[in-house]
Amino acid sequence: MKRKGFGFYLRIYIKILTQDLKSKMSYRADFIISTIGMIFTNIAGFVSFWILFRNFPSINGWSYHEMLFLYGFSLISLTPVQCFFDNNWSLRINVYNGDFIKYCFRPINLFFYYQSEVFDVKGLGQFAFGLGTLIYSWGKIGLDFTPLILLKMIVFLITASLIMIALQNAAAATCFWIQNSFYVMDLVFKFKDYARYPITIFTPVFRFVFTFIMPIAFIAYYPSLVILRPDDVPILSWLSPLIGCAFFWLSYKFWMFGASRYNGTGS
């Protein structure tokens, strides 16, 4: 069988995305309400952040606007998992009611087909909010802006996103072995809230955990240092793209391994 290339999957994805968006827009009230809900959720999170840090000129060497930069960076880097991989939340349900079997007989990559079925447009509101926060803090800090810096920003945002995508893929795939896998997903998802803070404000134990065990420090802290503090970038920051790609590939393999063990309802 001829191996299908990037162009084939891009065309398929566009068709699936178009149908998904048409389906969502047919229920406009639900779409509008859920979008507004996502916006207010981000506003509430920002207000909590503002109340917590606004009255402190700096925390462990980090100024308020640098903290705000991390906050915006984390929101943008978390957007892809919200938009493109939201179907992971339904994986455990599809596995245990037997609906997952329909994905196993398509002549395309199983992981691609399952994830491409849902596009969460509410994540675009999160992206816009994060971008606005990032631009505001960028100006307040007085960072330079050049084409090279923009390129670095895009590369490190994408690779930072791969960390959270990898964590969610791996957590979702536990449903192939664990019946109550929702709690695994929920735990991993809640850890993302710590990504918006520099790990230097945590104790050495949590620094180790957030770097090498639950690597949420690579969602914002390490990659953002390339832009925030270009004269003092640790080696882990430069390794962020490699680490992000490696974690995504491992999570994909783990997800596919779990899917290969699926044999019907109750597996």
C-alpha cells in the first residue's frame, strides 16, 4: 500500500474540520455561550493572578511584568492542546461504550483520525487573550523585537505546546488499561496551572518534579527564557524543542500502543 503523505492528511483534516465547524455553528447559541464562558474563565484566571502578584514589585528576582509574560506565554502554548486535542477527553467514554471500534477500520492513521474529529474553537479565545497579555507585558518590559526574535518565539511556543499535548495524550491513553482514567486526565490537566509560574519560586523538590517528572516547566518557563533573558539562557531552554518533540513522539507511541490493545467494549 502506498504510504500517504502530508498533503493527503492535510486535505483530509480540512474536510473533517469544515464538517465539525458546520456542526458547531448549527447550534449558535451553544457556541456563543461556551465561547463567552471560556473568555470569562480566562478573565477570572487573570484577575486572580493580578490580585496575587500586582502588589509585589518582584518575586525571587521576577518582576510583575515578567510574570505576566509567562502567563501570556503559557496561555498561547496551551492553545493547541485545547483546539486540536480536545477529543482526548472523550477517549475513555468511546473506549468503554465501544464507539472507539469505528476508528480502527479506517485506512488512515488512527491517532490522526481520532484527534482530527474535534476542533475546539473556544481555544481561539484563549489564544487571543494570551496574545494580548504577551504583547502588553512585552512592551512594559521593553524587549527588543526583530524577525529573528519572532522566529525564536514561534519555534519555542510550538515546542512548548508539544509538552502539554504529550502529557494529555499519555494521560488519555491510560483508559486502555485503567477504568477510572478520568482522574488521571484531570490531575494532569490541573498541573498546567503551575506552568504560568517560574520554577524558581518553588522548593528544590518541586523544581525537580516540574522539570524531570511532570515537565510543565517546559510549557512556559524554560522556553520563555530565550526571549526574556537572552543573556543568561540555561541549557534546558535550548533543549526545549528537542525535549518537546521527544515527549510528543513518546506519547504518540504510548497512545498507539494502547489503541493496539483495544478489542472492543470494556477493554
